[in-house]
Amino acid sequence: MYKRILVPLDGSETARFGLREALTLAKQQKATVCLLHVTTDFPVMLEMSSLAEFEKVRAGLHQYGQELLQEAQRLAESLDVPAETKQRELQGGRVADVIVDEARQSACDLIAIGTHGRRGIRRALLGSDAEGVLRQSPVPVLLVRQPDSVVGA
């Protein structure tokens, strides 16, 4: 049914839950996982006073993303699931927009994304990339929540 599953990764535990679920589904469906990391430097940009320091931090963020993608790709390969990786840099806008754009560009037919499972005012104040993806996505979205025992920890 699914041939290409987009899996956004940010290093969080919720993203790891989403990855594991996507890998299980991809193995069953004989699908390829498209692993995506979006580098965003906006919070760092606000705090940097020198361009040299900004470039140093930006390089570190890029390296972190590459390591996340390589780790996820190794896990996929250990399960005999084909995996592709892509890192994109956010140039203004929202992470959700980049994820949806990547789903289109990579011809993915499912997005599997971890969600923090926030409720009420916390969700309203913090926003949600997963919710933004769900609202905009041209393809089905699999939202994967952490077990309650992990969320409350």
C-alpha cells in the first residue's frame, strides 16, 4: 500500500517513537523510508553577536542533523528497510511547511511523525509541527504518541 514513508527526525524521543513505528510499517509494506532532518537556526540567530560564532553554531547544527540521519539510516538498514536521507535548512517559515514540501518533492505517500501529545494551553502556547503537518499534508499522516509513562517523565 505505501511505497515511500517520510519520517521527520529532530532528535527527540517522540521522533524516535515515530521512526520505530515507520520502520515496522515499512518492513511490512516493503516500503522505503525517507528520513528528513530540518535544521533551523532561528533561535540561535537571535542570540549570536558575531557572524563567526553564528557560522560555528550553524555548522554544529548541521553536523548534529547528519549524525541523526546516519543513526536512523543504520537502524533501517539493520532491519532490511531501504532508507534515504535528506537534510534541509529552514529559511524562515515553519518546520511543518518544509516537511510537507519534502513529502511532495520526494513523492512520499505517508508521513510518520512523532507527537508530544500536549493538551490544552501547553499545546496552544507551544504550537505543534505535527499538527501543522496534519493540517497541510497532501498525503495521510501517521501521528505517533509517546506512551503516557514517557510523556509524564
